[in-house]
Amino acid sequence: MLNDIGASRVLDAAKYVAGVSESIIPNGLDFITFRGFLTRGQIIDGFSTGGDAQINLDPVQIERLEIVKGPNAILVPLGSPAGAINITSKKPLYRNQGHVSLEIGQYDSNRTEIDVNRVLVTGKKSVAFRLLAAAQDTNDYAKDTWKRNWTVVPMLSCQLSPSTQVYVQANFSNSKIQNYNGLPLDPSSSTTTEARLIAGVSRDTNIYDLPDHNRRQQITDFRGGLTSRVNDELSIRLAARHITFDNGNQDLGPGGPTGGAIDPRTGLYTPGLVYGSAPDFVSSPTAQPRSMPRGGRQNPFQTTFWNIQNDYAYELKTPNLASTTLAGVALNHFDNSSTSITVTGGNVDFDNVAAYPRTVTIGAVSNNQYTKRDDRQIFLSEALQLFGDRLILNASNTWSSYDYSVLNRLTGVKQTYEPSTSQLAYGLVVKPLPTIALFYGFSEQKTPQNPFSIAVGQKPIQTGKQWESGVRFKLLNKKLLASASYFEIKQDNFAVTNPGNIAVPPPVPLLPPLIADLTSKGWEVEFTGYLTPQLTVIGNYTHYRMRDAFGVRQRAVPDESSGLWVRYEFSTSESLKGFWAALGVHYLGKRPGDQASGLAAGSTPTNPIPNQPTFFLSARTLVDASFGYKFSRQWNAQLNIGNLLDEEYLAASTTRFSVFPGTPINARLRVIWNF
């Protein structure tokens, strides 16, 4: 499916799984909204990079995606409670094969890939070598936006015995993209009106075409592992990784007055008005200037991870019982040196965009810190299959301890703490019929917080919990697998405004913030069907509500989404043999465009009025198409057309000044030579 879609990022395929959708930044950091929660960074072969990957992962490395829903303390002890995407990377194969491909297209294209696999030694101790490489130099939709990157991944695998294999793998990559952050909104866009880009400016306008306005990333990554089956019951795995990121970005965008304000009496953004101070809140007209100052920051930083994982699986099978016990340990080290430097630039005049000054003024260092975290993880998991697989019980516990320190190099202040956690998961599956399975599960995840960001009254550990139940069916003679589930996720330890501080006069001292939960709950349906040898369908529908303690919606989170992918291979027709076609449809509901926080000025201790998002991105439905033809055993070609109906939409946003126009219809042609 990844190949058929012509995926240029993980989300291109993952969005056809229920609960997975576009987040806030399409062109970097692998941002994904997962059951309402933001995830970022990459997990490759069970090793997480957190949020330190600045560039979307090049798909040349991806063998398959494993999408895990809910907290998973074994795979991801830190991170989002909604789930994770574990990327299984390509490994050496014990057969000779290879291909070279060339892709040309309008946007996000113009790339070449090489995949060569060779068996170097045959026999009982086989040795295989594989080399992956990709390079891309392309422009995107906005004028003169660019992306340049290359990746080289050599790897070697040795079959030491029929039951033991060892592999080593390296990844060297260098990427640089223009740090394009979209356009400002038109001031008429409000909480209750349709969001529109600033009037009088083309959708493909680029106000970021400065030589040093870019996001760069250089990766040196070494991974290796050993797997062995000691006997029929016991198998072991030992894996290690060392990776360094040398990253940096410059973000210099427009700002200033927005041409409106939050109504103190409702919490809604109203265009064309500003309000006086309490208690009368007299309104007066205002306008958003067409000339906007630019400001931002430079962020050079370097990150190092090293990880060691060792686990043991013991499988026991009897006529009435099957048991799988998994136990293991993991050691993880993370250190990061980061700097933030204030930068400013001349005004952007949206009546004469081409004339804005290209000069940038470098200001003061606003942040300079060194973060180090060492983690120790022990986990134990047990799964029991009873009554001929009619009942499956599982439970796991993960014990984690951390040495966490953050040094503020500007002040010399260092914060250190050493939390430890225990994280539980359990579930059951009941199969009343061979084609029906009922399931229930609970899982939790606990993440230590940066000691400098902990508010008064907050705990140093943030906990995410999920409860999920549902049913799975095998239909049409087991050709269609369908499931329906209900989930509820809570993440605690969020500091919110204490309404008691709104009293007149305010209390002295001020009351500490309230500690509240962020919740996401809803239901989803998904199905996968291989209906005939020629026809494949994959689809989903998700409806959920994600709200904070005041019932306010969260940025980039829709209340519903759905997707459908249909592929047909014309293998039964002699005239069309070798040809296949696929169609993808993906719907994303209306979603907040910025993050609301705090209470409106008209709130009282007994009547808190939460601020609402100032604008919403409209719902959109995109249609993609793919076509392929196999000319011979060696040659085939593929055409991918994104946004087939050329819909005009807003893809994502972070603030009112940073809204990403959606890419129009986009054709990419790929030619592959297999050898």
C-alpha cells in the first residue's frame, strides 16, 4: 500500500487507519493527530526519536507500519497516550534482488531511489548485504519553496545458524527544506465564520524565501541486533542503537495586530472589534494592517540517543493452554543541547509582497539549555490462550526510573529529579464464534515532565490512560475483517486557570492553578478486505470528542474523520493484464485552527468563560488516484495523482499568522527498473 500510494510521508498511508489524521505542520517533524493527541517524531524498529526529527522520514527505509492504539509502556514508555506508529525498517534478504526508480512531478517529487540486495555468502552461514539510497530536489506548491535531501542506508545480515541471525545497519542522511509556514488569515475569519486566507494575495505566495530561512537535519544512525531461538520454547532478542542529530531551523514569520479580539463576555473571537478593560468592555472598531512586522527565532541544537534492548519470549503450548511470557530490560540515554536566538526582519507589505526586505537582524539569546535523561526500563508481559483460543487474557507491567536534569546555561540554574513509575496494562478477548471476537483493554503511560515547566501544584509525572472495548468480525468467508470499538483516553496533570483569581479584588497571594484532565472519547469503525484476488478495500470512520477541563476543543482535532482505499488489479483481462488502479478518499471534519487557553476577561469565580479557538479550518474531502502498469518483469511505471478533484482547502495551521494552503492537483510519475 505504501508503494501504491507513492507515500512521501508516513501519514499518506497511516490516514487510512481509524483515528489518524493531519496535524499542525505538514512539511516537517512527522506531526500526526492520533485519536486527538499530537504525536511527533519517529519510532523505528522500536527505538524512539521523540520530537528531535525535524524532517519527515524518507519512505525509502520503510518496510511496513505497525500502528499501535493507546498507551504502550513497553514500546513507547514516553509520549502520546493515544498511540504510536512503529516503523519497521527494511532489512537484508537472503535472495538477490534490486530496483532503481525515478520520479518526476509537479510538487514534492523529482526523486530517485536505489534498493540493492545481494547474498554474499550462501550455505548454513549465509551473509546478505543491502543498500538503500534516495535523493530528492523538489519544489512544493508555494512559489520557490524547496526541499533537498539525500539518504544512504547500508546494512549487513548474517545467518549464524538456522535459528540465529545478526544484523547491523547504518543511516546517513542530510536534509534541508525551506521553513515555509503558510500565510496569515483574513481578519474576517472568526470563531463562528469560515476561515479564509488574507485577501488580495495568491494562495501560493511565499514570504519565507530567505537563504537562511530553512529547517536542516543531519543524521548519523547505527543500529544492530541479534535474534535467536534457543529451543522450541525460548527466543531472545538483543538490539542497540546510537543516533546523533545535528539540527537547526530559523522561523521568521509575520505578526502584529490581528484585526479583532476575544469578546470578554463570550470568549469568542470577533473580527473588526477590540474591547476596553473591565467592567464595561466597551468595543471600538479596529483593522488588521496590511503591513506586518516579522519576528521569530533561530534554533540550532544537537541531540544524541543511545539505547539497548534485551528481551526474552517463552512460549508454552498444550492441548488446552497456550502461554506467551515476555520479559525484558531497556537502557536509554538522551542528551540535548539547544539554543534559541531572537531574530527580527522588515515588514511584509501584503499589497506589495515581492518588495519586502530580505534583511534579518539577529538579536539576543533567549534560551540556552542542556538536557540529559537516562532511563531504565524493566517489563513483564503474559498472554494466555484458553479453551482452544476462545479466551485470551493478557497483562503487563513496566517499571521505569529516570535520572532527569536540565541546565539553564543563561542563569546557571540546574534542575534535577529522579522519578520512577509503574505502568499497567491488561485486556481480554472472547471469541463466542470463530468469526467474532469481543475485546476489552486498559493501558497507561507515564511521562516525566521538564522540571522547568512544572507549575505550582503539578506533579512531575504526567499520566495517560485508555479504556477500549469493541468487537471484530471475519465476514464473507473470512475475506473481510471489520471492527468497531469505543475508547476513552484521559491525560492528567494539565495546569488551567483558577477561576478564584478573577475575584475583585483578586486574592493575595493568587491561588495556584487547577490541575485538570484532557479527555478524548468516541468510537471508530474500520475494515480491511481482500474480496477477490484482484480487489482490495481498506476503510475507516471515527467520531470522537476531545475537550479540555472547560469543554474547549483542541487545535487540529476534528470531531470526525474517515477514509476509503480501493485497489483493483486487472489480472483477468488479457488486454489489460499488468494494469492496476486505486482510488483513495479521505474526509477530515471541521477543526480548530489555533490553541485556545485561559478565561475571558468577563469571567467571574462562579461563571468562568473559557476562551475559544479564534478560527476553524473547514471540513474537506480529498480524492487521490494511483495507476500502475507492469510492462515486463523488469519494467513498470506508476502514476499518482493527489487531490484529483483539485479541491481548494486549508491543510493545517498553528496560529492566525501561519495557515498552510492545501496543495492543488498534483501528478507524479514513477518509473521502476527491477533487476
